[in-house]
Amino acid sequence: MSDRTHEAFQVDDELEKEFQKALEHELTDDDIEKAKLLLGFDVASKQRELNSVATPDALRNWALGVGDDNPLYTDEDYGLDTRWGSQIGHGTQIGHLKTPMLGDPIPDEIKQQTKGMFRGVHVFVSGGTWEWYRPLRPGDRIFSFRGEESVDVKQSEFAGRSVIQVSRDIAINQFGEVLGVYRILRVLTERKQSRAKGKYAAIEPAHYTDDDYERIDAIYAQEGPRGADKRYWDDVNVGDELDPMVKGPTTITEMIAFHSGGYGFVPYGLRSSRVGYKNRTRIAPFYVKNAQGVYDVAQRLHWDSDWAKAIGNPMAYDYGVQRQCWFYHHVSDWAGDDAVIVAQEDSIRKFNYMGDTQFLSGKVVAKRDEDGQKVVDLELHMINQRETETAYGTATVALPSRQDGLPLYPKVPVQLERLAAEMFARHTELTARRRRGADRTRS
């Protein structure tokens, strides 16, 4: 065993050999400077997610994958009788539907200089912000383009030096209309540093009694979406609390449900058999052998506790994106069918380990009239069974009012709308050029 490995993270000798190979990759000053070269470039996403079109099935399965059974998202017929006239999508889904979009690449010089950057280091989502401008509707084909907004270096308790990257992902539909903006805060760390520090070594797996489950089930039993019962802005007061919500205990089954709903297939990819082999030859450092000597994805630390130990965690843990979705679920249940969730900001502060349960709470912290909209601000919290706050956030919701009627989505900022129009025009131009080339080849 490595003498720098905390005893809580020790595994059998054969697996340790594989761990040591994975721990060789480092955060270098050179990579950090390369990352800064990408700032300011907006690039069309060529990736295809598990779902690229918002079919009724895709909308339903995403919501169910995050534990949200609101019929507005899961029932094709329910939405026909709402203000939307159809089923609509869970707001967080706009960040995870992708059809390949054509566009101009970053300059070759920049591309060559940044090739292989941050290869083999660990990346996890530590929070983000969402801004919504349109609902996601059945039949929407989602394209996206993105750019890096910032690169910072910091020291963390978990892994020593880390890199904090914020990227902006703009989702547009098949008409080039902006649905929303998703800013993602990613933390890049060296696996060996976080493992050696052993910050989370003392955390024990959760264990539940019948009394514990009675507490959890009592919350589940009272949960439910507000639905068609309008929550009027007029009736809301600062200090009002959201009904409690619970998520968990977290299990591997929950990871499977989240992936089945459409999350986590890009940019690395969860692939099988021959397709998995091709992916492994493409991004070899993403594959690390397990105890049986079988190559498997580094992403498996979300369900493989032995591999999670390689980066200094005592057991497997969830995706930060899941908790972003859970915050949205909590707000959506409270707000009702007629509300418009305008924005959400969240910070993922602690890991949510296998077996952990998250208790969600929230309250109204502000109420105002903004540009003719009746708006409230919410403060959101997530605390686990150890009484540790693992995530917190805020949300802004536009509510119906008795005087002004239904709320509207905010207007897309002109600069963003123009950028989206230009990116989509370039996509259609390149698509037409490709189609003409294909026609000439066939003829």
C-alpha cells in the first residue's frame, strides 16, 4: 500500500495497483494556462445525449428519474387542461437534452494547444445557476452551444489545490429560440491529493431503524405537487415556509433511475461491448480496472465504493446535478402549474453518500413587483441525516396575481438572443452545405 494513502481508503493490493496508475495524473500550471485560452469562445455542441428530442417519453422519464411524479411533466394528457396546453418538461432537463449542432470550431492554434488538457484528473459538479425563458415542450429538438466563462485556482480542504471552472451552456430549440441558460461550476482535483488528505475518512455508512423510516415515510406521504390550485402572489408572505421534502436514502437503484432518465452520457459516455471498446481507445484514462481486472469507467465512483476510495471518499456518492434537480422539484411542487420558475442558483457543498438521506426545506425571503411581474425569492436548504448541510440555493418564482393574472417568462436579453440567432443561422448554413454534399455524392 502507498504510505500516503489514508487507512480508510485502503483496498486489496491488486486494486491498489490500478488505483496508483489513476492517481498519476496531476493538475499542472501548464494545463491551467491552457484552459484560460478557451475563455470567450462560444462553440456549438456536437454531442448527442441519450435524448435529443423532448418526446413525451423523454419528458416523463427525466422527471421520474429525479423522483418527480408531477403530472405536468409525466402525463401527456394532463397538460392539455393547463395554461400550457400540453405536457411540459422539468426545467433542469434543458441542460441535458442535446442534438449535435454544427458551427465553427475554435481556432486550430487554440485547439492544438488545449488538446489533452486536464487529462485524467477528477471533475465534479459543485453547483450552478439556471435562467429560464421558455418552457420545454413535446417535440422540441434541443441544440446547445457553450463557452468557458472563468478559470480560477483555489486551495480546498478536500483535495489541496483545485481548479474551478464555470461554463455557460445555452439551450435553443429547433427554431433557434433560447429556452434557457445553464451555468455549471466544475471542480477539478487530483485524485491522489484528495485520497491522501483523508478529510472524509471518519464518515460512517448510514444505518436506518424502523423509527428512522417512519420519519422519512411521513414526509413522503404528505408530499405532492400543488397542481392546478393557483398559488397567488397576493397570499404569499415573507417568512412562509415550503412544505418539507425528502430524497433518499440514496441507492445504486437511484443512480440507475437517473441515468435511465437521460443523465450522464456525455462527454465521456457510458457504453457497452464493442462501442465501449471504441470509447476506451478514444479516452483511455477514463477507464480504470476494477478488482476483477476489468476496465470500467471512472464515472463508476457514483456506484462503486471501492473506486470512490481512489479519490478520497469512503463510499460511492451521488451526482451534484441530482441535487440541482431536487431543488427544482421542491420549488415546482410549491409553486403550482401556473407559476414560472425564473431562475435557480445552487451550491453543492458536501457529498451525498450511498445510504444518505437529504431533507429539503425552504422559505420565502423576498416578495416584489419586478417589471410588471409578481415575483418571490426563495431560500433553499438540504440537510442530511447527520444534520450536515450538503447543499443550499435560491430560486426566483413569478406567481399568478389576482390583479395582473398569469405570470410570464422573462424576455431573452437582446445580446443573448442575437448570439443564439447567429449560432443557429450558422448551424442551418452548414447543415444545408452538408446535405448538398451528400446529394452530390449519391448522384
